Amino acid sequence: MNHSAPLPQRCLPGTEPPTRGLFVDRWGTLLELPSAPPKRFADTTFVAGAVDALYKAQCEGWSVYLVGNEDHVAHGEVSDQEWLHFEGELLGALAAQGVRPKRFYACLEHPAGKEPHKKPSVFRLPDTGLFYHALQADGVQLHQSWVVGDSSLEIAAGQRAGCKTAGLRSGLALRDRELAIEPDIVFDDLAKMVQTLVRSPAYARPR
């Protein structure tokens, strides 16, 4: 009896499943909001259920992107070296639990920041540069992608880029009011959002 594993089925050209992105805000969505400038990863905490949610989404074929403005760095409250160390430890902690983000978008620039970060950037939310970079670099289908966050900045950016948007009651809970905009749907937290996303095919359809 042949117990060899079956050969993997390969998609015919042009029939591959679309690359769908799950763009997840860092602070307030993946990580609890910091009470002080985040100089050390050891001083931060994951939002309950968030890492398991990303792993589940990844297993369902979603490409995970971490996004957000890092104003603590832009204003000099956290040094570039401290941020690089923080970023490395965060990615290491995620990898240890099987989560490997496709890309890590962190905007360190601010028009009113300190040198060398005092400048505008198309990657600064609510601008849309990071989404179009993901489109060009990874072929992600923005109209089949979701942006998940707790503030109006990522929601506005996602809608401008043609993504579907989910606001969360964690973190800022959409109370920042920096922009007058409403998400397509609101969930308690990232875990509840991903649970619905993977269970209901309707949420994976294009806008």
C-alpha cells in the first residue's frame, strides 16, 4: 500500500486565490496603549487574544501587515536605536507564536517632529502610501483587504485606499475624533473581528 503524501495541487495560471491583506494597527489593537513612551518591549502587553487572532487569520490565507504612526520616535521621546530594538523584540515575540507579518509599516516621520524625522511622509496615516506599497510589492488586493484599528486615522486611510474597515472598542475605541469618519463595522477587539472574518465568507468578499 502506498502511504506517500499526495502531490500538492497547483492552481492553473490566472486562478490563484487573491492576496488579501489584514492591515492591523499596532497600539490599541495589537498592543495595549502605552502609559509612557515605549522604550522597552518588556514594558508592553498584547491585547488579550490578539496574537492568537493573527495566527488564525494567517492560517486562513490572510497576509498580515502591522501599521501605525510612531510619534514617540518622531518627537524624540524614543530613540531610533530603542525603536529598532523594540521592533525586533516585537517581531520575535510574534514569530515565537507562529505569526509572521508580511511587512511592518512604522512611520517615524512627523511634520512637527524633531530632526531627522521632521518631515512629511506618504506612509503617515491617514495617508495611503503603505497600502499602495503593499499593492505594488506584494500584489495585495486592496478591495478584498481589511484595515483594523482603534482610531480614526487608520480607518480613514483604509477607506481612502479602497479597503474595508473595522473599528475596535479596544485602545482609543474610536474616541480620538481626529477625523469625522465611521468604519464599515465595529467589534469589541481584534479577536472578535478575526473570529467573524474567518467564519463568515461574506466578510471576505470585495467592497
